Amino acid sequence: MTDTIAIANWASELQAFTHRNAGRRTVLEIDVSDVGAQQEESDYPLKGVVFDARDDRVQIMLGEEGSLERRLTHSVGSATRIDVLRGEDGKDAALCIVHAGGQTLLRFLKR
């Protein structure tokens, strides 16, 4: 099941998404038309996802608590759509952020 988040609700819905999924292990995939699909990370825990309306950016923060080496912040500018994909069990399975030129997909590892 896929739920598209209304633009007016991006900040609050991403806060709720973070609350539901903080600490879950992830895979971050970036797919842009001029480069193609690339995996940016695998097995980092989710710290948070936020939308900054002033900068028109979605920030995805990942990393191990207390580790400087295993941290990553991925910034997505000019998003046009945000979808939450849910598995058959009703849990969030992925977050898809569509933007000019491609999309960013944050998937959760099954454990």
C-alpha cells in the first residue's frame, strides 16, 4: 500500500514517520536521470527525516549513536512528492521522495 503525503502535511507526517521508525536499519538508494541508480548506504539506523519549508529541503539523517564514522545526512531539494510504502503487515517499508531529475528511496531492512 502506498500513501502519498499532502505537501501541507510534509513536516508533521515526516515527524510521525520518524517517531514510528527511529532506530530501524535502512538502505538509501538515489536514482537520478544523469547518473542512474546508486546505493548510498546500507544498514545504518534511521535517526530522523525532516522537511524544512524555508529551504525547501527534506533531510534524511542516519547513523550509529556515538559514532562519527557511521553517520550520514542526505539532503533532497525541490521535492515534488513524498510517498510512504507499507508492507502487508501495515508497517512502513519505505519512504520515496520524488524530485526534479529522479527520486530518493529509503527502505527498511527486514529483521
